[in-house]
Amino acid sequence: MIRHSLVFLISFSILVSGSFFEESACEDDPTIDCASFKANQKCTDDTLMPLLTKLCPVTCDLCPSTVSPTTAAPCEDAPGSNCADFKNLCNNAKYIPMLKTFCPVTCNMCPGATTVSPPTPSPNCHDNESQCQAWKKNGYCEQTFYSCAQRTKMCAKTCGFCTPGSCKD
């Protein structure tokens, strides 16, 4: 009885405080395998309660009684996750579980999403400067002293900037 009261109190405190508060619906995050938490009897683990209250409240029976449960959560990147910085890791098996949780929109991992083809290099890509090979040897392509626009304008082909977004400031 005390354990259930404590679980309820912790769950309620988390739901009411800050970003965990959901006014309209209690829903499982579709990018998380909530069934495995329930199957492994982790739904009652006090150390996981904050995580499960946010990600698997329906499966773990953690919805407040005043909110009706649903199963579909909106698919969105986690706030403050800087997903654009990790886009190049979206197809790396080592990072897929993390990116599926925190960057599903950026990595096109939302349920029902269609696969988006990666950008293709421009067929008209060329260098506008004859010294690009020498400059590349001196680090021109990686230097942030010059902007991406400048490096791409001068030595796009030599620096490998023929694909949109391939140059990073």
C-alpha cells in the first residue's frame, strides 16, 4: 500500500511539474518499446519512474485518473537535442536507438514515415579557383576562418561540397 502511494505521489509530482505535464491525453511514445518494460517488470521500478511516466504511462498504468489514455504520441524531436548536428549518424546502427528516441523527425524515424532520399551531389559542381588542390592541402576546406559559402564558391568540388549541406561552419 505504501509502495503504491509512493509511486502515485512520484508520478503525480513529475506529471504536474514542468515539461512532463500533459493536459489532454496520456500516451505512450511510439518510438519506445514500452512492452519490454512491462514484460521485464520494470514498470514498478522507482528509479525508472520519471522516464516511464513520460514515455510509457499507458503500458505501465501510470496515467492520472483524470486523463484518458491513448496510444499515439506526437512524433517530434526532443527539445534542445540539436538533432541537426547528429543527422549524419541516423543510419549508424550504434546510434539508432538514441536517435529514434531523441531525433525521430530529423532521422525520419516517426511511425508511418516514408524514407527520404539523401541529397544528391550537384552535377554542375566545380571549382572556381585554380589553387584549390594546394589550398586543400593547407586545410582550407576545414578552416572556419572562411565561411561555408566562401569555401563552396571557391573550391566546392575539391573540398567535397557538391552535396547541399555537406559544408559545416
